[in-house]
Amino acid sequence: MSFPSLLDGPDLHGGAEPATSHLARLGLNLLSGSELIDALDQSDLRGRGGAGFPVGRKWRSLAGRQGPRVVIANGAEGEPLSFKDRLLMQARPHLVLDGAVLAAGAVEADQIVLYIGREHSAAADAMLHALAERPARERGLIRISRAPVAYVSGEETAAVQFVNRGVALPMSVPPRPFEAGVRGRPTMVQNVESLAAAALIARRGGAWYRSSGTLLVTVTGAVARPGVIEIRLGTPVAEVVERAGGRPGSIQALLLGGYFGGWVAADDAWDLPLHPERLRATGHSLGCGVVAPLPVDRCGVAETARIVSYLAGQSAGQCGPCVFGLGAIAETLRRIAIGLSRPDDLARLDRWSAELPGRGACRHPDGGAGLVRSALGVFADDFAHHLARRGCTAARPLTAGVA
Amino acid sequence: MSEPSARRWDGPRGVARVGTSRLSLGVDRIRCDGRGYCAELLPEMIRLDDWGYPIVSSERVPDHLLDHARRAVAACPLLAIRVAEDGRSR
């Protein structure tokens, strides 16, 4: 069936699609409730917020619980390189709302919170406007909550805590949100693109998604036309970079999956399929769908130092290993990048990044550590040059890329 | 339940483990302040990182270490560590 699917319809830059156009184009949902959950299982749709959890299984885990339930539609896109969630909310708000309402119906939730980043003004305006076009029984279920501008705001326990008491910081688990979330109720936190995909699966079925499903990726960095594009599941990296106007010869490596993802050397990246499971099988992560080529004249060590410094600064500051571990890794990377390395720096980076995963309330330290480990491999030659105080292969002055 | 007893000798370390409980260790990372008592009381399963925060084995607690694990749990001034079925937390 049709391609694109999520971004099909009127001009993306012409503002939010009105309800009339949305309904004329897509019609009503055919599947709902347990039939829809079965279709989601069949579709093998994975969560598009970054973790890639199977959507059908998430809905099922909520559906089986007792008492009033809550759905949080997660549109807090804290990843600095990702723009797909805000574009989707901005341009196709009714698809997101369809998905949220279907989710609430399937898991028997009587409350939906649209959790939208405070910086995503256009997206929030579009959602609010779209909400006014919905039937009263839906409007009664839904409210909008604006997430603080921070990397961790979109983490699912942070979303729950913000709705509960206005503090968007991750919480220790258990209990997980599906056990006890908003006001202690079983709560489903689902990324807005996942909800939009579910709304299409409700119309076209699980088999359709499995064979012709799409996902949104943000292409940024060394390309002529950075932006959000919709691709079929499994599209190779090379095709995506080409569509965005990137020239393979000018690219040395790619950051896949965003700041929680990892670096891949360009020659190893071109054939990789942008598909959650198939990419995972190659040892890489689709994350939130960021594809960011690094040009040949930029220093991968300095770029990694900049990103990890950002992540260390974005730690919620609640867990020692994240505060001290990620902080020390960032500082060491900065020293190496500006030519002030110490002899055992690489060994320390290797040990610290191996010790970090699993040692925070959320996965913030895991994300930073994974990025560092990928950098140590992909930019091994550059690290060696920096440690030998010879500078790196990139033409720029060493300090240029360091925040 | 066996009576709490002095540390049982199970032969050379790593050999002749008689059994493994269904219990594992979990740390509430937000509560944990890196006091380090746990690592002192259960060095077989807990060591400290460069800043004094615990690195905890994800293995199940062997029977012969259960008493020591419970002592480590009881000693934490912040009640940050627990031993439970699937006690692992993030």
C-alpha cells in the first residue's frame, strides 16, 4: 500500500493536517481493543522512542492489569539531533491522537496525557488545535503536559514523575510505570511515532506493517539537505544519506541512533539496514532513528568529547556512577581532544565505560558509555594520534570541535 | 532455613559451591551514596568503582553467601541495597 504512510497527505510545511482531511484520507480505524493488540504483535512494531521495546507486548502488559490506567503519549524529544517527533505532531497531529485514543481503548485507560517538550511550541499548538477538532468524549480523556527542556525529560519514569509532581527526573525501578505510574496507576508511556504507526496498523493490519511499514529518521550532519525523512523498514544507510544529499566520499563515520547510539565507520555503515531488529543483530542500534554523518575533516575524538560533555551535563545528578563516571569520562575525552592526554587515559576510558552500564536509575549512563565504546573502536587511529600528541587526521585545529 | 552460622568453608574459592539461592542483589542507585559498607561485608559479590560506588554481581547469591548478603543489606545506612528474588534493579 501507499508510501509514504506516516507523512502522507498535504504539504508538511503547510501546517497541521485538519481533521476533515485526515478522515477523508485515512478513514476510520478498523481494528481496536484486543484485535489491535494482536495486530501489533503480528506487525512486530518496535517503540520508536529509542529503546525499541515491542509495542504489542507493552500494550498487553497494561491490558492485563487491574484498576484505572493511564496512557502518556511521549512527545518530549530531548535528543538534540532528532526532529521526527515534533514534525509528526506538527504536521499529522490527528494520527498521533488516533494512536493515543486507540491505546487508551485497548488498555482500558481513562486518561491520556500528551507529554510534549516545552521547546516544541509548534507541535504543542498543532496538537492543541487538533484536540479541539476531536469528539467531546475524546477531549474529556486528554490533557496536555509540557515537559521541561532536558535530555532526560523524555525518559519514561521522568515523564511519570513530571505528571505526578512536576519534577521530570527519572525514578528508581521497580515499580515500572506499567506497574505503578501516574497516581500509582498502571501507566503506558509510548512514543508519539509508535502511536501514529499503531493508528496506521489499526487501518491496514499487522501484516501490512511487517511487509511495508515505515519509520521516520532524522538525517543531520554532513548532508546537503538535513531533515526528517520517512523510509521503509530495512532501507540501507547509504540510500538514506543519498536522499539527504550526502556524498559518501566526504563522510568518514556515522553516528547511528543519536547520542545514545554509536559511531560506525562509513565503509561499515552503508549496507546496514535501518530496521530495529536487523540493525541490532549487527551490533548497532536504531535508537530514535538519527543518522548523522561526520565529514572527513572533523575530528571524531573531539566530536565524541563534545557529545559526552553534553550528556554528562544533562545527567539528572541523582546517581553517583552517572555523575562521577560520565563526568570523568567527559573530562578525559576533552583532555585527549586538546592534546593533554595522560599515558593510561585509554585504559581508564575502556574500564570506566565498561563499568557504567546498568548502574543508574535510568539508562543515561548506559547511553553515554556505549557511545564512548564505539568511538574507541571507530576512531582508534585518531585516539592514538592524540595520545602521541601528534594531533589527529582531521584538518581542523584540535580545539575547534570541543565545547 | 539454616541457622545463621560462621562463614562456612566450601573448599578453595570457586570450587564446591553447594548451591545457589534464587536471590540476587539490587541497588537503588538514587538512594546509594557510596558509603561502601556493602563491598566490605560482601567482597565476593560487590566491589567499588573509582568513586566508591558499588559494582554488584548480577549472579544469584550462592547459598553460602546468603547470610553475608543479608548482613550487607542490613548495614546500608541508606537502605539502598536489597537481596530479593530478581532483586536486580536499575
